[in-house]
Amino acid sequence: MTNGNLKYQYARLSVSEKLIAINVIVFIVMGLITALVSPNVENWFALPKDFFDFLMQPWSIITYSFLHGGIFHILWNMYILYVAGRIILNLFDGRRFLNIYFLGVILGGLLFLLSYNIFPTLIGVNASLIGASAGVMAVLIFVCTYIPNQEVRLFFFNVKLWQIGLFVVLMDLVQIPMGGNIGGRIAHLGGALLGYMYARQLYNGRDIGEGFSNFVDGVVNLFKKSEKKAPMKTVFKNQQKTATKKANYDKKTHQKKIDAILDKISKSGYESLSKIEKDFLFKAGKED
């Protein structure tokens, strides 16, 4: 598959599918690195349980969610993310989906840190946190809270979403005292709490993820090169009309070119396009 085709296929994915693709790529790359270089590399991206270790690698509050302990770990997480993500994206835009997911990741990680530094039975236990489960739980419980009476097919019978949400939360609560993946289950509950609160607040007309979105936008803008403002010019009415006509003409010409390329794809397939046509279609998709 050519590079242009990969870009085109990636651009067509939904936000949740892109997130799944990134997780799978990171899983493969980290597997190669730990096998060929050193297994300790993962420690730089996993969330440590010690608060002072966390201060030395604050990025781990996000990066831990892209690491997974095995093939079944990532497959289960990505399957739930795909199913719940499709439901959310039928209701809201990708921005809100990412807010729910990453706020779940953050709250799950913070609850993990807090638990391993205040509960006597966990203090001194050597542990670190990896996996997308907190974010996945946030997305799942958000759906189960926002449309609780929506029925879905589970094996041979229908169940309501609130029943699924209650079951997965109770499973984590019951298994924590039994030991085994205590940190992961605590993070699950943090993600579930975020998903529940987000949905309830959204019912009341308040988007608790708005501040997070603004923060991310601010950070992104810091890395963007400042654009120099063009000097103001006096434009007469006739010039404005000419400019408007030219813009409309350019827009129509641009759309005709897109339609022609799409027709070519429908008749002869994507591979029949030239590199110039592929690049043009990819850039047009980004502009839209």
C-alpha cells in the first residue's frame, strides 16, 4: 500500500478509529523496542505509583494509556472503544469524544497515584500503570449514563446500557479486595466516575470538558509559528465584487476537480489516481 493511499485511508477514519490505530501502532513499536533495545524503555512512559517519580515524568499521566501489557489487553480495550466510540460519535463531535476519553485517562491516573500514596496496604507496593482502560471506561460509562435505556444486542438477548455500565463497575469493585491488578481497577473506577459526571453535567447544559479543550488549544497554539498580519489596504467596492466573483469561480473549479477525481475512483479504483491527484484529494479532505 502506497504512502498516499495510507494517508487517504487514515484521513477517512473517525476520531475513535484514529485513536485505535495509534494505540495499535504504539503497541507494535513498543514491542519491537522492548525486545530489541531494552524492556526498561517502557518505564519512561508508564505512570509510576510514586508521586515524586511522577513529577520527574509528568507526561506519563497521558502516555501510560498508549501502553498495553499483551495482545488480549489491547484487543479488549480497542473493541470496547470502537463500539462505545461509534455511539458517542453518532451523538456528538470528535472534540467531545476526545475530552471524555482523555479526561478519563487523567482522572484514572490521578486516582491510581492517590491510592498508592494514602492507603496503607498499597504504600510500598511496587507498581506502575499502563493501558487505555481508564479512558475506555470513561467513554463506556458516559454512553451508559447518557442514554441508559438504549438496548444493545449481547450474545442472544438484548440488554440496556445502564445494566452493562452497572455490571462492569461492580466487577471492578468486587475484585479490588481480591487483589491482582488493583491499580488498574482503581484507574477503571476513576475513568468510570469521569464518564458518569460528564454525562450528568451535560444533561444540565454544562460541558465539563470545555476547559480541557481550551487548555489543549492553548498548548497547541504555543507551538504554532505566529503569522505576520498583512498591512491593511483600502479596497473599493468594485474590487470587492471582482474578488468575490473570483473566489466563487475558484470554489466551483475546485469542487469540479474533486468530483472528477471521485468519479475516477468509483470507476477505476483509488490506485488509478496519479500521485498529484492523490495529494490534491488528501489536501481537499483536510481543508473540509
